[in-house]
Amino acid sequence: RTIAVNEGFCVTGSDDCFVRVWPLDFSDFFLEAKHDAPIASVAVSLDGLKVLIGTRHRALGVLDVTSHSHETKLRAHTGEVTCASFRSTRPTAREGSNAIGTPEHELATCSND
């Protein structure tokens, strides 16, 4: 149903309610997370450490790839989450910041509600 790819791995989400994280050669998944509803959308953060997951039953969650932990962030949509993405909120150097390291993330979603 849905797929997201970065430089190091691929994430799939499907109607069987599983999100799986695969190496780029798809030899065997190295992380699997079962959800309460079919997966409608996945996105990988810019740093590759988090996966944003939208379900057909209106929930939005974040999977931490390093710790394998999951946190539900939103259950407010009245329809299926049809797309989800991360957006970096770290200020740029031009804006007077000297921020270094992992950027903070803002979540964006679309729904058919």
C-alpha cells in the first residue's frame, strides 16, 4: 500500500497492519511493528531516525527506529490519514542560528475528512 525510501533503508506499510523496515536489497526486514489498523502512509524523517505512520483508522504515530518504540501523536482525523510527512523546523544559519545535530520535526498530515 505505501512505501518510503531513504539512503539506508526502505519502509513499507500495508493492509496487514504492519510497518516493516527493510535494507535496500529487501533481503529480510530488520524491524516490524503491528498496528491496530491498515497502514495508509509512511514517511522517514530527514535524519532517518523516525518513521511517521498514518493509518486507515485516523491515527498518526511515530516509530523510533533506534529504540523500536512507538508513540501515537494524533487521533483527531475523522477519516483515513492519506499522507504524512516530516518537515524540519531547525532554523538555518542564515536566520542567526548555530544549531548543530538532529533537527526537530514538525508533522504534516492529509486526510479524507
